[in-house]
Amino acid sequence: MKIICIGRNYINHVKELNHSIPTVPLFFLKPETALILRNRPFFYPEFSKNIHFETEIVLKINKVGRHIQEKFAHTYYDEIGIGIDFTARDLQNECIKSGNPWEISKAFDYSAPIGKFIPKSEFSDLNNINFSLLINNEIKQKGNTKNMIFSFDRIISYVSQFLMLKIGDLVFTGTPAGVGPVKIGDRLEAFIDDRKLLDFKIK
Ligand code: MG
């Protein structure tokens, strides 16, 4: 399986990092080895001094598809969850500055903890889903999917022009404003509405 991650999909986050607003969805990949499952801890890696959390709604692909039309995209996912797109911000900034690929800052081992998934049918409006992150009981990020630049269906349609989607692939759909560093000892809890779906520690 693969993990597709959308960058710069919430205007308030694009602004906090001083990036330009994209005209098409921007995406990159993480490998399967990036996953952290079942609330296992994240071990702070030695290669970075500035690991940032990015809290994101995650879609789970349930059907093989290529060149998916936007109007049919909703039939390619039926579960929604939440995950953290861990980013070595120090390495990423160097990669961006030098124009080099940024996998070392985004695709490293255990850079993608994910929580439990909820059936899509439980949401009355996919374009109005609240989600949030608590660190040590303090609210750090709050988002609502109505503020996405590109909808879930637009993302799936666009990405599938280039990459075949396969069953079990995950799509991280971008982070709202409020990203910041984690440190050893932190406890991260991520919620969709009031439902806690992810709860793990930094070690
Ligand atoms: Mg991200």
C-alpha cells in the first residue's frame, strides 16, 4: 500500500508557512513503513531537532481506480480517520531551499501514525467535519474540512490521473494552521468531532 499526502490544502496553514496557494492539489508519498498503528509510541529520530505534528483527516481507499471522475470519487473511499503527518521541519526547509527531494523530511519511518477509522456513512456532511489535536491536554490544532482548498473528491480525482489507487491506500488530506514541534514525553490525542481516534506518546 501507499500513503498519499496532500500539501497546502488549508489556506491558514499555507499562510503560516509563507507558501503560495496551490492551483492544483500538491501531493507526495510516504511508504508503508511510515505507519504507526494501534497507538504505539513515536520515537524521536536522531536526524532532526524539529519534528512537527500536522493533524490531518485520512481517507481509506476501498477500490482500485485510475482516472477517476470527480463525480464518482466518493465511491472509492468509505472510511474516514485521522492521522499525523510528522515532518522534520528543519530537514524540509533545507530540502526546499536547495530544491532537493524532501523524502528525508516527510517519508521517514513511523512518520504517519493513524488512528481508528469511522464509516463515511456516519457523517452527514463530509465538507463539514471538525477535527482537533490535543497535546498534553492543551488544544493545538482545530480544523474543519469546509476550509479545504481541494475537496476529498477533487483530490482523489486529481491524484488518480497520475497514480493508480489500490485497496488500502491512505490519503492524508492536508493540515490546518497551528502546526508545531513535539518533544519527548508529549502525549498526542486526535479527535474527529468528540471521538478520540488516536492517542499516543512521543518517546
Ligand atoms: Mg501535511
